[in-house]
Amino acid sequence: MFNLFKKKAKFYSAKILNNDKEFKVSKGKNLLAAALDDGINWPHKCRVGSCGSCKYKLIKGKISPDIDFGYVLSFDELNDGYALACQSSLKSDVEVEIELKK
């Protein structure tokens, strides 16, 4: 009953474990857009979920996929925790692994 008035987070934190970078993701913004806005050189080509170049491994946290990742990622990638940054809305703080472009 008392949770009705609890404020929801306006942003979540995303941490890239293997590159020691951290950035904020505003509610309503996908992971890729937030990373690029923060100056992080996240690999990408299409930004609509069809090329798979923005894939990352979700280590900790919760996301909401904006599309079915199964159209782009293999069964094994999905089982290993991979997702597409351009189609990932955060539901909590997250920790991810990805090889950033130089």
C-alpha cells in the first residue's frame, strides 16, 4: 500500500565491466543511445535491431527488450545473456560486457 507513493528512478546506471566505464540511462532511452550521448564509442551500424553490431552481454540487472532479439541473435547467444543495446530499455541498474571501438 505504501509503495503507491514511492518515486521511481528517473535514470539507471549502466556499467561496462571490461572497460571500467559507467554512464546514466534516462528512462525512455535505450542503452545504445545513452552510451553514444555520453561519448562512449559503442559499436553500432543500424540502430534499429537488424544488424546485431551493438550486441552486449548482460551480466547483472534487468532490461526490457523492445523487439524479439531472436531475429538477430542466435539461440546460444540468447542463452549466454546477449542482447541488443539499440533495443534495450533498462528496468534496473545493469552491468554489461562489450568490446568498445577504439
